[in-house]
Amino acid sequence: MSLQRWILFILSLQDLQGEIVLVNLVDNWEVLEEYSGEKQGFYQLLANDGMFEIRVQTGKIGFKREFESGNDPLLTKILEFCRKHRYFRGSQKLRDEEFFK
């Protein structure tokens, strides 16, 4: 088992307590892609000043990266993966207690 997979395995065994929920970020897209299996996932695409940022989460594992172009091959690959696996696209964040008023 590779060191990166071993670290992910150990992190997945940790029991997080309290109201804080953590996402463990990985640097390599292929790690998240392999880890995802049939898990439900979420993604968000942000654009600001000509830069694009993709954020993807499945389980407690997340990936995020900025791209200078919306046509970057890795960005295109990630978006295709998210659509193919029917990941939910998030548009904004809102605390649970603020959702219903």
C-alpha cells in the first residue's frame, strides 16, 4: 500500500468529535478519483478574475485546484468525471440553521 493511501486509510479511521467536520485534501486528482468508488460527491466551480477553481468532495476526501484557463485538460477531465458520476454541483454555502427561516 502506498504511503498516500496508507495516510488516507488512517485518516478515514479517525473519529471526529464535536461540531467540526474536516475534509482531508489530497494533491493528486487520481487519488480522489480512485477513492470515490460509488460514493456520492459534490463539486463547485468558481471563477474569479479569469482564474477557475474546482473543488470536489466525496466522503471525507477533497480536492481543490486553481486553473488559469477554463479549457485546461485536467479541469475538463474533472468536470467530466463529476458529471458522469452525477456529483451534485454546489453554488454557494449556507449554515444548516440558516437554511429555513
